[in-house]
Amino acid sequence: MLQQACVCGNTVYTGFMSKMIFIAAGVVLLVVAGCQSTDNGHREFVPGKGWVPVKASLLGR
């Protein structure tokens, strides 16, 4: 039988993987930050002014 290399003590493997994990986590954080918006999208039509943003209550009314 062939012995398997232990990845726990292999610094080449763990160093590379930790860099890849940090890069992937950074990408996920950037995507999440880009998806958030301060505008909630609620609009109300006011004659003479057009569609204006309104603050919604908890029930969306």
C-alpha cells in the first residue's frame, strides 16, 4: 500500500488553501456589499411631482 501525504502538516498545501479561502471570502463580501441598497424601492405617484420615494412602515403600507 502507498502512504498518503498528510495535508495537516504540509505547509505548501495549507498555505495555498488559506490564501484561496481569504480570496473567496473577500469576493463574497464584495458581492454582498454590492447587493445592498439604501433605497427600499417604495414609490408613490404624486400629481405634478411624479413618482417620489416614500418611507414604508413595518407592514409595507
